[in-house]
Amino acid sequence: MPNSSGCALNLADIQGFILRGYHTPFVRHYILRIENGAAAKQLLGGLATADDEFMHITDARPWLNGKPDYCLNVGLTHTGLSRLMNTNDIEFPGRNIADQRDAFKEGAVAAAPWVGDTGQSAPEYWWDELGTDKIHVVFSLYSTDLAVRAKKSEILQQAFSENNAFSVTKIHDGASFPGDLIHFDYKDGIAQPQIEDAPGLPHPDCQPQVQSWQFILQQVDMSGHFPENPHCTYQLNTETQKALLLNGSFAAFRVMQQDVVGFEQYLDQHKDIIDPELLAAKLCGRWRDGSPLVLDPDHKINVAPNDINNFDYYKADPHGDRCPVGSHIRRSNPRNQPIRGSAGGDGRGTRNHRIIRRGMPYGPQYVPGSGDDGIERGLMVMFICADLANQYEFILKDWVQQGDFASGGPAGKDPLIGTVDGHEGGVFETTDKNGEPTVLKDLPQFVRTRGCAYLFLPSLKGLKHIAEADLPG
Ligand code: HEM
């Protein structure tokens, strides 16, 4: 069925993880460097051919024979793509024309000061290779079990080394926890944008659908149906741009360390003011089992699975009495509440800034109360969108790291993931155990960034175009 831009989504051409969560228990990210451009191109082209007998890139078509035992997707950094296309001058659409930045080209390190990657989260503390131009390509291998991962990993690594196509800079493994929990013991993976014409999501919600061009690069004139943001425009003018970009997307591959001990300690230290489970819920906007505060403020209602994401803020909780305006989910997607520059009610001001999240924890599951074992734990996420500046960076810069994004407040930054500057703690406006307003002023920084890389996620045809480009590698 055609979408509002008049074209149907070509699911066979779009990388699968853009439009669907695979819900596999394991992921392995390969951080690669191109050594031999011609061999690298050959491998990318081979993997884009669906009937390839050894492995292939997973597309977004429905699984007619059930879930496959592995899924494979790939992203290229600007350096990697330039290397393969043999030019430094790849012009990308999707940049925010207002500030004339090409976020993809400038990369995650350049964006660090305004997305909150400062202090302990600054690039100088990132894992070695992340944020450097040593990264060219990231493959993500999802698997249903460890044996499959080992087998497919062997095949892939063999392919990487064939004709010295790629060297493996780092491998990062992630694994899911039972019940879709992540560190800090929250259930994750509930809220995702409902994308026009894309296959349905497990948790329906009452927000307006997001037009598919916000996630998939398409041949449309944005100004025609995007009056809220006339600065954002995509124009795929040349044949090369079309071949390379159509049906592609972008992602920020972000690694975030979580201070699991500090988080539990903080909840416990404030138990006289607010029950630890309630405080955990207020910080996030959902109880740790995923039930939303807006629908279930006292954790007494059994919210039906279908309704777990079916709520709004404007009518149900305009002042944040249930779900604090400054909580993590209310900042990262304010839904239909009034925000700076929008009156609220219809969600129009926020729907231009949505992102898809595909993440999994790294490090073993922490047992609360077991003390500091010195093992690093965190979350590795692909934040996927068509415009890194206007979606991914905007959310961090304008909503997560700023207090005044919503009319009338709130103070401080995102209490779960915001950066805490200097010696003073973060500020969080919430209610105490008696329902009275209280302001916590001693929030430590629970999450620190360990690295980020901006990736282009080509379509299957785009990968073949890269492979076939008759240019010296
Ligand atoms: C370690 C870091 C993080 C943790 C522990 C975390 C945790 C969570 C949790 C527990 C939820 C609720 C589950 C759900 O609605 O699916 C959530 C939702 C969400 N998070 Fe995060 N998050 C982290 C980082 C980020 C970052 C960096 C961003 C933005 C770039 C972000 C954006 C979102 C969005 C957009 C939602 C969905 C909100 C909604 O639509 O209601 N998160 N996160």
C-alpha cells in the first residue's frame, strides 16, 4: 500500500533491523577496518545477494518460515563509505540545513559537546576505537543461540580475512536478559515509533504514525508535507545519490556504561523520602516491569499488554503528577505534551524527532546487593533514523540535556542518562512517598558514554551499488 509520499516501502531492499526488532538473545558487533577496498566491496556485494549460499544481509520482509537462526546487518561510517566510493566528497541529504551541518560526515566526536558527551562521557574516555576514523564498517550479527553465533562468526571472520578485505578492530558482544530486562532491571524494548506502511509493532499506541521517510531515505520533496520543519529536506538528485541512498537509513551506534551499584545505592539511600521502586519508576516513567506511570501510578493495575504503550501525557497527566515531566521516557519522547515551540495536544511538535532503538545489554546481569565486582556493564544501542541531526542529536541536545524543553519546566536533565557537570548533583523534580512535590538535588551520573559511531545503513541495492562502483578501492 502506498504511503503519504505515494510509494510503498520496498521491504526486500531495506535492512531488516531498521523496521523490526529481531528479539534474538545474542548480538555480536564487529568493528572493522577496510584493508583491501576491492575485496571489501566484493564481500559487501556478495552479502547483499539474498540467495548467497554462505550468509546474507537480512532484509525487512516478513519471515514466512519463522525466525531465522541468525540475522546480519551492516553500517558504514563516513570514512568507510568514502574509502569504498573513493571520494571524500559524498554529499548526504538529511542534514539540518538550518545549521548547515552534515552530522554523518562530522561524526559523533564533533557532536559530543552538545549531545552531553562531556565530563566522564567525553570522547577521551571512550573505548579505544570508537569515535576514531579507524572504524569503517560495523557488522551486527544477531543469533538465536551461542552455537549459531560461533558457527556464523567463524564464517564471517574467514570472509573478512579473505584477500585481506577487513581487519577486525574489536568485537563487542551483547546478550539479552530474561523478560527483556536491561541493567538497572528495567524492561526495555516497549516503545518504538509506529511507522507508516511498516509491519505492525507488538505494542500499539495512540500516537500518530510516523511517516516512513523519517526512517527510510526516499525520493520525496519533504517541504511538501513537512510544514513544521521546512529546514529539513531530502533531495536525491543524481543517479548516484539515488542508487546509493534510496531505502537506506542512518544510525548512531552508542555504547553506554551503567553504574549498577551506584543506581541501587541511590534508590536505597532515599528510601525515607520515596520508596525505592517508586523512585526507579519516577526516574524512568515506567515501573521496572514496564507498566507506565501514566496508566498505573500506584502499580496496582494490571495494564493489558496491548495497552502498555497506549497512553498520552497531554490529557492524562498534563502536569506530571503521575509521570514526572523530567523522567527519561517523557523527555526522550514527550508524545503530545506541549514542548518549546509547540502547543501540544496533537503531538505534532514531537513526531519529527522520533528514533528507533535496537539495543542489548553487555556484561553479566547484576544481582542487586552483591557489591561492586569490577565488571563493566551497559547497553549497546543502534539509534536509527533518517536524519541524525534532527532526530538522534535533537533528542539528546534539546530534551535529554536541557531542563526547559517543556513549558513550565522541568529543572535539570534526564535523571537516568543525563550528564552531571561539576561537583553538584543532578536535579530531579518528582513527588515523595506522600505524593507531595519534592526536588532531589544530589543525582549522580548513572550512565556514561563509552563510544559512539555514526553509520549509514545502505539498502540492499545500495550495497550492490557500492560493490559495483567502478572505482579503485
Ligand atoms: C544506558 C542508557 C539508557 C537506559 C538504561 C535507558 C532505559 C530506557 C528504558 C527502561 C525505557 C523504557 C522502555 C521502553 O519504553 O521501551 C527507555 C525508553 C526510551 N529511551 Fe532510553 N535508555 C537509555 C539511553 C537512551 C538514549 C541515549 C536515548 C536517546 C538517544 C534513549 C531514548 C529512549 C526513547 C526514545 C525511549 C522510548 C520513549 C517512549 O516512546 O515512550 N534512551 N529507555
